[in-house]
Amino acid sequence: MEKIGNAAVFKREIFSDFGVSLDLSAFPVPGPSVSSELVLFPGFCDVHVHFREPGFSYKETIASGCAAAARGGYTAVCPMPNLDPVPDCGENLAVQQALIRRDASVHVYPYGAITRGERGEELAALEELAPYVAAFSDDGHGVQSDERMRQAMQRAKKLGKLIVAHCEDNRLLRGGCIHDGAYARAHGHKGICSESEWRQLERDLELMRQTGCAYHMCHVSTRESVALLRKARAEGLDVSGETAPHYLVLDENDLQEDGRFKMNPPLRSAGDREALLEGILDGTLEIIATDHAPHSAEEKARGLEKSAFGIVGLETAFPVLYTRLVRTGLLSLDRLIELMAVNPRRRFGLPLGQDYCVWDLGAKGPVDPEEFRSMGRATPFAGMEVWGKCLLTVCNGKVVYSV
């Protein structure tokens, strides 16, 4: 790593790969209170966040979500379309775009819905949306109709857009709240079976073979999904997948009777977690996304069974992964930056620009939700001792976060 001031620049070639000549002539050098382990990374990119606005601004806003992203080193985010109004046509998308223009401090690339209202019945106005969205998704809902998903894939292929799928077969959910495993049985909870995820992925991969659509799977959580994606990639299908920090470092053995441990898909078994890590290491899973999903305190205070699904993650992702995977030798720092900054942009065709973040890798402290810039506070990592503190985030040449 090349020294600039008292910071180390991580792989300058990453910037040049995106056609960027990084200008650090005005690079702010942090004061003496930080350690000597300063590293400059390309700004992280999260292709799966929920910023809740328009429609649910009591949970999160564009402004608060962007502030959380910047504090976590992210300079680009893609918010999912489970909003009100759902961005399923140009008119509805314009409502969200106006908020983004007014309040965004980092790059915000919205999704367009696959179906009208995300109801799975009628296709959204994909042609209207295509020039202005990162991809198409009905995240929060699996598209239940085989024929509807086939039609969506055919249209997306013509438009040159990814289908980004929340894989969930509603027929197999059975009112579950956590993984259908040992913890659920021991505590009397209804379980969510792994098949509810991988069975719909299996269907979608067959539809891909028929349509030639480019496809990305959201929040992979099961070993079966990893195996299916690995086989599909070996076949040459244009498919990718993401998983999230909580699935890589936690499993059902870490569950507590607390809403901050409830998300969808749920924390699975230790074997699933190991399969996800293997998928990260061998390239089957090429993106880490947070699925940042804030809710109000009241919505997350109803216990493990009755709380809303979703946790926040933008402000904890890098420290948690650096601490639990890199410092333990399970994953290289190079690979982590590829997963968080490089691969998401390449897969979704997003620019890097003059975006970077500076981290003190020698800083250590507990995760404190009261320090979050997000309006959401529910995280399973509360109190965890982690290494790494973001000192500075620069987006489009402008400082958007600094300590």
C-alpha cells in the first residue's frame, strides 16, 4: 500500500480500474488521537438497503439513511421499492426521485418494482422505469407466479436490466418467525424452513435458462441456495448472489428472545453459515449487502416472535466483518473490499468517481446503537467489541462524514 500523508491507500489500481484518477492533494490528515493503522478504501456500495421514504418516514428517511451510510463508509446505496407509493411506474418513481434530489448526501440508485404494488399480479411499467433505476426487484416479497416471473425476465432482458430476486415461496412459510431448527424447537417458535428460500431460487434458475435473463439473488441464507448458485455459475448462467454480514458471523446458536435478532430470511444453522463463508471464499457469492431495514423502537420491542422483520446494518458492516473474518484469518482484506466496494459496482454498472473512505483499523470499541445516524437501532451486534472506525467519507469529492 502506498503512503499518502499518514494514511495507506488500499490498492490504487481499484480506482484506476473504474477509470478514476484519485486526487488526494487535499487529503485531510487526521490528528494525533488516532492510531497509525489508517487505510483509505474506495467508498463502499450497498445494493440492498431500505430507506423507507416515501411512505414510512417514521422508520427512516433518505437523509437519515444516507447519514448512516456515510458513517459506515458507504458512498453508494440502492434502496428497495417496498415504499408508498411503490415505484412501479414513472409517476410513482418521481416521488422518490424528488426526495433523493433534495436530501441525499451519498449516491442513491433506486430500484423499480417488478410488479404493480409489489403484489405479484401485473408487471410494473418496466419500460418507463428502466432508464432511471438500478434494477428491478419486488424485495420483501417473492414473485409467486412462475408465468409472471418469466414475463418479467423476458422484459428485463430486452431492457438490459437485472432481475434482483427475494426468493421466498409463500406456501412454505407457515407463519414462521425464525429458522426451523434447534432453537425454534427448544423455544416453541414456528420455524421458517430453508426450502422456502431455495425452492424458489431453483424455479428462477430454470426460468433463467429459458429466458437468458441476468439475475441476482438477494440475502442468500441457506447452504442449498449456495450450492444451486455454484452449479448455475458453472453452467455459465448470468447469475450472482449476495449475503449479509449477520449471516456470515451469526447463526441460530446466537439467537436471543429479542426483536433485534429477527430478520427475513432468518439466521440459519451453523452449517448454513459455514456454507455461506465457503461461497464467499470461492466466488459463488460475490457481493456483501447489509439489507439495512430500520423499524421504529416500538416495532422491534415485541420480542423475537412478534417484532417486525428487519435489522440495521450500514454502520456496523465493515467493523463486524473486519473483526470476525479478516482479523481471524478467514478472509483477506483484499477480498472484503472487493465484496463491499468493487463487485457491487461492477455487477450493477455503477460508477466509483471521487468516492473514498478512511478507516482507523487500530481503533477498538463496542457497537453502540445510540451513536447510530440511522433512525433504526435494532442490531444483533449491540455491545460487540469491534475493530475499525470510519474517520472520513468523501462522496463525489465532498466530505459527507467526518469524526
